[in-house]
Amino acid sequence: MAFTSFYFLVFVAIVIGAYYVTPIKGRWLVLLAASYAFYLISSPKTFVFLLSATVITFLGGWYIGAQNAAHKSYLAAHKESLSKEEKKALKAKVQKKKRRAAALILICNFGVLAFLKYFKVYLELLADKLGGIAPDLGVLIPLGISFYTFQAAAYIIDLYRNKIEADHNILKFALFMSFFPQIIQGPIARYDHLAGQLYEGHAFSYTNLAHGMQLVLWGFLKKLVIADRVAILVNQVFEHYGDYSGGIVLVALLFYTIQIYADFSGGIDIARGVAQMMGIEMGHNFMRPYFSDSISEFWRRWHMSLSFWCRDYIFYSISLSKFFGKMGKRLRSVFGDRIGKLFPVLVAQMATFLTIGLWHGAEFKYIAYGLYNGGIIILGLLLEPYLKKAVQVLHINTAHKGWKVFQVLRTFSLIVIGRMFPKAVSFSAALSMYASIFQPCTAPFVGTLFSLGLSGGDFVVILLGCLVWFVISWKQEKGLRIRQSMDEMPVLLRWGILLAGFAAVLVLGVYGPGYDASAFIYRGF
């Protein structure tokens, strides 16, 4: 069931109605029933994988939670009689049990993810190298498997670190794992932020309903009016990349940069809006990333739930580990103090971005995408003192707005260049398209541009849509809260804006031949 389909809107209306007519203590059951119904409608053949991940994670979490509780209780009962050495030994014993349990659960969940999502790809690569044909295993990728697997992993690791209490109700935990607005493309939620909101039930609020509907409308506008329109040109060029060169490839690359942001953030807006209509505040996944002045900042603003997941469970684990700390100390005598100190951070950065690359897919083009972003950040860390010195020598006023604009444009350009890897049909195709940018167009640029499926009117819609989007984003960057500001507008003006947005979706949304409302870019993750 696609977010942008009429059936989804009917489904949401029924769920919200049922949610608010049910006694507040039982509203979580409505959400559970709705979430499982949504999954069974959308991906019935793979429902067993979500169910098994839920059961395995719940039982494992219960065991780790029991170890935490028993350890805490034992210390409280014997705090006077235990020596420091005995407490240390007891903690080590408990940690060992928890570590084994956590490792087993993570291996099970990530093992299923790796097999379903990556094994077929590697089998095809191996068959290609050996000159054969890979057997068709008939493997289906479960809807949202990356999202609920990473969410389950965060739950287990947080329990292992004793940051949260274990859930003792398997039905409530099943809701946490399957909450339907986020199952398609996130955001990846943390248990301590989302679970309580799902379980407690919320009273009806007109403000939540209105703001949620506005956010859903904004998501529809970005998805149907902008993303699906630019996708027509993008798909034509990338699927037939050998036929195009020069400026046409650059335009397609720029349009893809627009498409993926409008598509992904539009889907997240719809998910967050639906949740907000029921009083549930899901985490932000985007914070106007194209205003970033560095690649590091971009990843703090883009797909934030994945970036912060990698930061908390990969980057910190590596950069603060004793092993890499010792390695860094050894390298100081060879490469100097600065490189030695940076070594754990550099390794952690690369591991983080390799994970982000692999999260997108198993093909080498995704690994290259991770290496590209990690490499730029590492290069920036290594060159930082020299770049600062160059700024001083050139007497650049870093407080001037022009410098900020330069940084934003520089970062955006690097982002656009990197988008080639995940969108191209393969790594070799990406390299070929990079090379083709420097080749002259084989046909007149304007004539070719208008032969890619978009009319002059389409380009005008894209331009105006992006302009409105930019202005709104700019206002938000300056601290303006758009929906709250709309509440203060005169009623006629507010409803005029909303009706104009609704009309734009109906009239300008892309519903032509070959249109697939379910084809969110991140739906398959």
C-alpha cells in the first residue's frame, strides 16, 4: 500500500477514527492491528521475517534486561559486603553473559538481512566472473527490513549498555518494531524516544490533526509534483547513459540530487504527519541538508536517524576503543602526534561510511559512495590546519556571508558529484558517465533536453516548485516555524494556501503512463 495512493489515505482515516474512539488505554492495540494489517497488505509474503525478528529481539532483550536487573539487585543487597575486586569480577561475569546474548541476536538479525539483501547480488557477481548464470533463489526483500533491523539492533545494544529497561510485553514490542508510518522508509527510531509514545495513548488534539495533515500535504507536494516529475528525465538519462554526454549528464545528475531529497524527505513528511495526527512525534530525518557548509554537517542533517545510529553504535565504538587508541599511540612515532591522535577517528569515519554505503546496497557502487563521502571527510580532517593557514594567508573574512555562500555551494557541488555512484546502474557506468561529462553533446543541448520526456511546462513547474521549497527551507533555517506561523494567519489566507497546495497535488502531480505511486526510492530498504 503506497503512501501516495488513495487507498492509503482511506486506511489512515479509518485508523485515526478507530484510534480516537477507542478508550485511551487500548489505543496502542489499534496501532498494532493497523501496523500488522498494513504490512500484510503491502508485503504478505515477507511478514514472517518481521515476525521472527520481533520474537528473537524481544526474547533476547528480555534475557539481557533480566541480567541487568539481577546484577543491580544483587549489588543493592550486598553493597556492604562486596569488595571492589568482587564487584569488578561480578560485573565482568554479567557483561560476558550479556555480550554473548547480544552478539547472538545481532548475528541472527543482521544475518537474515545480509542473506536476503546481499547474497543474491554476490551470487550474481560470482556467476558473472565464472561465466555462468546465477540460480534464481526466489528471494524477496522484506518491506523495510533495513529499518526494523537497525531499530532492533539499537534496542539490543542500548539494553547491553544498560541505558534502557527491557520491554516485558511482546505485543507492545511488536508495535514498536512495526509502527506502520515508519516501516516503509523510517526514520529509524530509538526505543526510549518512540515506544512510550506508542504505548500510552493520546487525547484528541485539533492542532496535532491540523499540523499532521499539513505535513502530509507538504510531503505529497514534494513527492508527486517535484520528485516524480524530475524522475522522468533522470531515469531516461541514467538508463540510457551511453546516449548522452556533456551538459545533459550534468542536468540529470543535478535533477537526481533534487529527486532523491524530494522523494525521501517527502515520504518522511508523510510518515511524520500521519503519526502526528495521533499525537506521536517521530524524530526528524532531514534538517535542510543542502544548506550545509561541509560534508560532515551534511551527514548530520541528511538521513539523520541513520547517521546518528552509525555515530552512536559504530563511530564511538571504534574511536573510543582501547585497541585503536593503542594503535594510534604506536603510530605517533612514525607519522607524528597529530596523525596518531587522529587515527582512531579516521578509522571510525571510514567504517561509518562503509556501513552507510552497504546499507544502501551490496553492489560496489554503494561501497564507492561510502568511500567517497568518508574520503572527503578524512581528507578534510588531514588538511584542516593547512586550509586554515591558507585562509589566513589569503586574508579571507570567514565571518562574511560570501564565505558562507561559498562553503554551501562547494559542499552542494561535492554532494551532486557523489550522487552519481548510487544512481548509476553500476560502478563502471558511473565512471563512464563521469567521463562523458567532459565530452561535447552529440546533439543540440536544448533540443536534447526537451526530448527527455519533460515539456516546457514541466520545467516551469519544477523551477517554481523548487523555488517555493527553497524559500520555505530558508525561512525555516532562519528559525521560522511554518505551521505555527500559518496558525496565526487569517483563516481565509490559511485555507487559501492549503487549498492551493491540494490543487497543485491534484493538477500537477505526476500520474501518467508508467506511474507507480509505490516507487519511493527508499521503499526497498
